[in-house]
Amino acid sequence: MHGTISDAFTDIDADGDGRLSREELYAAMQRIGVRVSLARIERMLADMDIDQNRAVDYREFMRKTSQVPRLPRAGGPRPGRVRRIAR
């Protein structure tokens, strides 16, 4: 697990050019054991690529990753709530 979003970006940016390419995103997913098609990577890239230059810079990466919903840190949902959702 990465310490910060900056660390994650740096880890994914294999060539160090400050931009995440399709190949770098694909390789990062493979490294963490996520099977994903290149077509899905293209959709992810298009979703993050604000300026449409076919690469994701740190600003774009930061913007998109800050929109990811967070799970509760301590304790999670109450057990009764989980049972109601599961029904």
C-alpha cells in the first residue's frame, strides 16, 4: 500500500516523465494483481485525462483519486446496518 497519492503516482510513472501512459497504468494494475483489459485502461485514461493529451499528469491523477469514496476507518458500519443492507 502506498503512503500518499504522490507516492502512488511516482510508483506508476515508470519512466519518470510526470505523466501516466496507457502502458504504465496497465503495468501498475498487473503489478497489484488486477486483471484488466487494455480497453478498460483506455476508458480509465479517458476519464482522468482532463486535457485529452492521452496521458495523465499529477494534477489530473490527484483530482480523480480524491473523488474515490473512502471506507470507514474504525469499526465500519454497525452490524445491524450490514444485515439490513444484505437482505
